[in-house]
Amino acid sequence: MIPPDPGQPAARTSIRILLVADHCIVRECLCAVLAQQRGMTVAALAQSGKEAIAVATRLKPDLVLMDLALAGLSATDAAHRILAALPAAKILMLSSSVGADQVGDSTGTGAHGYVAKGAACTDLMCAIWTVMAGDRYISPHLAHASGGDETHAALWQRMSVREREVLRRTAAGLSTAHIALQLSLSPKTVNSYRSRLMRKLGLPNRSMLIRYALRHALSPA
């Protein structure tokens, strides 16, 4: 799934989101942000893990956006129970912490992504579209803080040879046309590879893709 084209009619109904946070101000702020997004609807709110399970079971949302630091029943336990009842649902965790253990806990429950509360709204939107497309998402700076080399190695293994070649050349500052010429591809195909890379790496735009490549010292092939 990709974000809907503003110039075209919606191809599907909005993503129905269950928002789970035990602080009222967090819920209200996130609701305000999501209300401005085309193709997304906050279907319900919950303030605890126990309530989230009950609401999710009843409403069957497409996505559960859940604060990792819930009082009472933990978010990881709630996520596990929700996914047991609704295996098609996607779960995206929010947290102010960037510890490797917490990232591991969230993905270990079957959650599909992890976003820091301090991330930009564009990071959150990218995370939502990424997990709804079937890929996992970890905010780039969280991946770095929670063991960047290991994370990068795993992501590198998931890339095809062509994706690696496009990533290296993008990091070198080559234009789409130049990359297409070097790899005997069409510019449209190069853009497709680049879009796929951004989804796999959880990056919202080309600039972040270049920063990722430079941080990991990827040089031109």
C-alpha cells in the first residue's frame, strides 16, 4: 500500500486506527495529527492495554498505534493478545525510549514497527504506510541507537543486488538518469528500486536515504 495520490479519488477506505495511550494529551495530540491525514481515520481510543484488547476485538481496526509505556497490562502483552485474536492487524509502537531491549520487546511480540515519540510527524506517517504495506519499520535514529551495525547488516541482506547498486549510486549523488544509464535500466525502474529501498529501510524521502547510505559508508560500485 502507498499513500493515496491527492489528485486521484481514494482507491480504498481509510486505514482504521485504534489509538492507545494512557495520557489524555498524547491521545488528543495524535488524534489531531492523524485527523489531518488523507486515508487515515481514528476509529477508536483506548487508555490501557486491557481496554485496547476489548476495543480491538470488537472493532477489528487495520492498525493499532500503541504507546509502549502503558500502566497496568503492558503494551507488549496487549499486542500479543490482539494479534492472537486479529492476525491481520498491524501494530505500531510509540515510545520515548530508544533502548535496544525495548525495540526488541516490541518486535518480539509481532509488532510491525517502532517510532520514537520525539520523531517528526512525517516519520510517523511513513511508519504507518510502511507497516500497512507489509514491511517492518524502525525509525532510522532508533535503529542506529539500538545497534545500528547489526540492524544495517540484516537490512543489507534483505536488499537485492540491484537495490544495493541503486543505493550506492544514490549516495554518490548520481541523478536518476545517470543511474539508469549505468545500470541499463529505465529511470522509472530506478525510481521503483529507490521507493522499495525507502520502504525496506523505513525512510520517508530520498534525502534520508542518502543520509542512511553515507552513515554506513556505502560508496559507489
